[in-house]
Amino acid sequence: MNCSSCGTQLPPEATNCPMCGALTPHYYSTIAAGASPYDPTAKASSSNFQANPSPTDATIAASPYSAPPGATPAPPTTYGVSPYAPPAPYSGTPSSPYNAAPTSPYYNAYPPSPRPSTPRPPSFRRRNNNLVIIGVVALVLLLVGVGTFAMLGQLVKSNSQGKNGTSTTSATPTVNTTATAQVNATATAQINATVTAQASASENPYPPNTGTLVMNDPMHDNSRGYKWDEATLGSDGTCGYTGGTYHIHANQKGLVCVPEASNLVFKDLTFEAKLTLNQGDQEALAFRLDQNTITYYGFFVYIDGSYSIDAFQNGTLTKTLTGSSSTINKGQNQTNLLAVVVTGDSMSFYVNNQLVNKVKDSTITDSGQIGIEAYSTSGAADVSVSDVRVWSM
């Protein structure tokens, strides 16, 4: 006999198909014939599940964990374990439901909030009362000691006086040799200072600190034989002494004044002069000067704190180098100490004892005179000169 559902051959007296689980004719002829009409399995369809059970259906009220007496459990189906199958027996010792841990899905769903810590009060350095006590005791002892010393001093003073109130001690007479020694020391110091000043005046203060001093002129007059220009040069201006000071006054543009002594011609030298710009906007030192061709180097300092190093050939500016320095005293009626050191094609330029530039140039190589220049880009110029020194190198 074969299964009516899947066609599998059925074993003898089988109530269910071993392949698909369908009920066999043997089941209906033997077991189902005596079943109660209220047996839930008698109502079940061939699909083993009722699609829409009625609320009053006996299968709904029946316990899902038991079957009527004498009924055979429903055969297994291809849909898996029946929802009405009884749960597997529990082999362990049952525990009280009151001891079970809560299974709420919200239990410990969020970590517990951290417990706020109590802020620690700031530490304060406690005053040491012992130190206060020691300080008070020391102060008292000091006051007592001062008072005792004052009393002893007064006592000694009283004992040193005679009954008539005059002191018994006599003053030591002043020895004349002391005054003589002081006079001699003062004279020696003055002589040494004079010698030192003379030596300092003759020494070249600018590197390489060599050369022979050939001019040292305070520029009060022409008595030292350097033959500085003293003349009115047509409409160009004047060179000369006024009130014990040498002035170069240019009526328009610039004017160079020169010492005309024949021995004051140099190629390598150190040339220093103190210049005060009274009028105009430029003052300068001139060196390697040829008056016939108006060829020379000029170190110009400007009223605004800038400077230039210029080379003039045949009256034309052919080369210039400009810069500025904070060491320059700006403005009119300001004095600046200018200096140049020339050795071959190496030239160093100083303002107020500070090096402002150092160059190499061979535009003008011949020896020449020195001079002082006053210049104005507009109108007249006036420069006063003092303390000129020259070292031949």
C-alpha cells in the first residue's frame, strides 16, 4: 500500500506515513473509528492546523500541554515542532520564583551614574605660633641690649670729663707734611692726566689704530698753519672763522672748503671732524680731492639720519652708496662726529664712533686734499666745524 499524499510505500499497520507524516487508511480504520467527536484531532484538517479557529472551538480551550485520555498525540509534521508540544522535563531542582533575578529589559540598561565626589578644600599654610613667640622675645632682648649700650656710653662719657666739665682728651695736631703730600699728589695726578690726554689725542682710535697724527685743530682760528680757506668765493658762498668757529656757508647748493697747506695731501688716511648742521640738509667729509677737476670721494650725512658714500669725477656723480643709521643725530643744530679710514681700496665710515659701513672701491686712486662740505637741496647751507684730526697712514 502506498501513501496517498507522497506515494511512499507504507509499512504494514502504519498509522502515519514515514516520509511525509500523513495519516494512513489503517489509522482511520482502527484508531479513528472509536474517537470522540470532541477529540481535537477529529476536528483537525488534513493540514494538521486550522486556519481560523473559532473562539469557542474545543481545541482553543484545551491545554496545550495535554491530550484527552486514550488519544494518540498528533503525528509530527514537516513544519517543525508543534507549538502545543509539552516542554522538556526539568531535571534540576526548581528554584523559588521569588529568588530569581529580575529579567526586565530595562534593568541596567544604562550604566549607573557616577557618584559625585566632594570637593577637597584648599590647603592653607598654618601660621607657626612658635615663630611669633620667638620673634617677640628676640625683639625684647634687642631693645634691652640697645638701652644697656646707651647707658654704658653715657657713663663712659661722664667719666672722661673733669670736674670743670672739660674733656681730658686732647686733639692731635695736624701735621704740615700731610697737606704737602696732598698737594704733591694732586699735581702728579694733573700731570699724568695731561700726558694721558696728549697721548690719547695723538693715537688713532679707529682700526687698525695706526698712522701718524699730522693735524689736530680745534678750528678756532688759522694760527696752527693748516691754511684753511678764508675767502668769499664769488656768489658761491664763504669759508672762514666767525666768533671763534670755522663756518662753511653755501649760498646755493654746495660748497667745499679746504686746508691749503702743501703737506696735507693724502692717499691713505684717517680723517675725523665734528660737524654741526646749522642750515641746509647735508654735511660731508671730502677726501682724495682734486680741486682742478672736481674729483673726490664724499661721505655725506643727511638731516633725516641717512647717509651716502659718493664718488665724483670731473664734477659728475659717478657712483653712490646710501644707507641709514640710528647713531646719526637728526635735524638742524645737531652735532655729529664723522670719520673715514682709507687704506688702498678699503674704506670704513664712522658716525659718533660707530661703524656704519665698510666698502671697497677703486674709482679714485690718486692722492688728494681733504675738505669739508655744506650742501642744501634748496636754498642756503651752513656747517660749523671743530676738532679736526688727520692721521697719515
